[in-house]
Amino acid sequence: EVQLVESGGGLIQPGGSLRLSCEASGLIVSDNYMTWVRQAPGKGLEWVSIIYAGGTTYYANPVKGRFAISIDRSKNTVSLHMDSLRAEDTAVYYCTRSSRGTNWFDPWGQGTLVTVSS
Amino acid sequence: SYVLTQPPSVSVAPGQTATISCEGHNIESKSVQWYQQKSDQAPVLVVYDDSDRPSGIPERFSGSNSGNTATLTISRVEAGDEADFYCQVWDTTSDHYVFGAGTKVTVL
């Protein structure tokens, strides 16, 4: 069974940095397309970033230049490093994956809440 | 950037059929996915590649895609189907993934 477990969320001041981690079991993260999706309180889903199996990365425009996605093969985890955080980055951040060659996300982790506030 | 438009809400009586639309320019040329998100839970994939169902998803959930509209149909609606539903595509021109704003399905 594939499982994704996020961690690292919390309360952070505007302008600060935070690193989210997603530990995977039942799959090898470097063999999949790993994605972060966020959901602001009371709002819909917003795609944030993806890292493909070959290492290519893409970012949504609101986070480009501030967020960085990476993989740690030794720990089988995917991370999202977030800099210059803003109030509008406040959200639950979900880790999910696509199998190679597919465009859908399954399964999803339970999410980790990031709150950017002074 | 590519935009997906969903109705904010749909109401349906138990046992009836709920239909949720997802509009996008020439969406029929794209692979459309649907996710169900119940209150305070993570999203769950219910339809992928327009009309396929993951294992464990009831046959009551079906999808179609034609022209500028993709549709998720929930037959014989049950109280447990109440949730927010999101459509999603991959925008090849930007290499970005796009979600619709979501449709809240209320079972009367």
C-alpha cells in the first residue's frame, strides 16, 4: 500500500522560511512524479510544484522563485523548501504523486498546515 | 493560463443523479481527472483519464468529456457522497497542472 506522510508545517512569520517533508512508503519517490498541492482555508485546491522522475521541476507562478522542490533518495522523501513566505501562502499543503506518464494524482497525504502570520 | 470553470454547488436528492460540469477551451483534447474531498479529509481520485475509475471507486461515479465540457455523473446518490468535487487537467502549453474551483455537492 502506498502511503504519503507530510510533516514540517507550523506557524511562521511573514518573510520567513519553512521546509516541508513528505515521507513515502510503498513507492520509490525518484521513480514517480511527486507533487505538492495546497488548499487555503475555505478555498479550493491549488497546484504548487512537481518534480519529475528525471529531476525536472515546475512551479506555479505565485511561488516561482520562492519555493524549491527536491528529492532525498536516501530517505525516500520529497521536500518543499519555502522562502519569503507571505500571508497568502497560508494553507494545508498536500503531497501526492503521479505514476510515470500519467497526469493524475493518487494517493494523497493527509496534509500539513502552514500558517504565515505575525 | 488554462482555466477550468465549475458550478459552485449542486443539490440532489438521495437516489437521484448528480451531474457536475467542468468547462475549458477544447477540453476534449485533454485528459480530465475528478477528485472527491469530504469535509476535513484529503482529496481522493474518483475518475481519471476522462472516464476511468480507480479500483475501489463505485461504478456510480462516471465521467465523460466532449467539446468544451467534461462531466462527472454520480448515479443513485447517497448521503455519503456529499463532498466537494474538483476537476483537474495538465496544461501542456505551460507544463502546469490546473484545478477547477470546485463544486459542493449537497444531498438533500
